[in-house]
Amino acid sequence: MSYITEADNPGTAAWGVVYALGLISVSGNVTMREKGRELGLSSGTISHHAKKFGRMAGLPPSALMQGEDRVTKAREARQKVVAGATEAATH
């Protein structure tokens, strides 16, 4: 509870806790990115809070967070492919 009450923005911190705990019934199965847009936040703000709370509480990534992690890994893989193709094209 103190994570939320002591945060600069308790509402955003509360959503981070919801995602860290995987509370699908509360989140309405809405992604962190969608919730961020709904609240007028950057796409990583809620994810930041979810990860921070999860680390503090010693929790593994929830099912709701794993979706974000998979997106990040896929993006990183695509960036490596593009970087490799760009490097090959310049040599």
C-alpha cells in the first residue's frame, strides 16, 4: 500500500500494481499501453511502475506483464535484424 500512497502519482502507481499482480478483473484485460493512452501517459509509464513494484515485492512478471515483455523482445529482435541488414548493405 505504501508504494501507492508514497508515489508522486498514486493513480499511476496503483495501475502499475494492478498489472504487476496480474489483476485481469481490474484491468479489464486492457494492455498497459492502452491504459497509458487512456490516462494520457507515455506507453512505458505504467510498465515502469509495474516492473518497479514487482521487483520490490519479489514477484515474477505477471501474465499481463509477460505480454509486454514479449513485445519488447520481438522489437529487439527486429532491431537486430534491421541493424544487421543495414551493416551488410554498407559493406
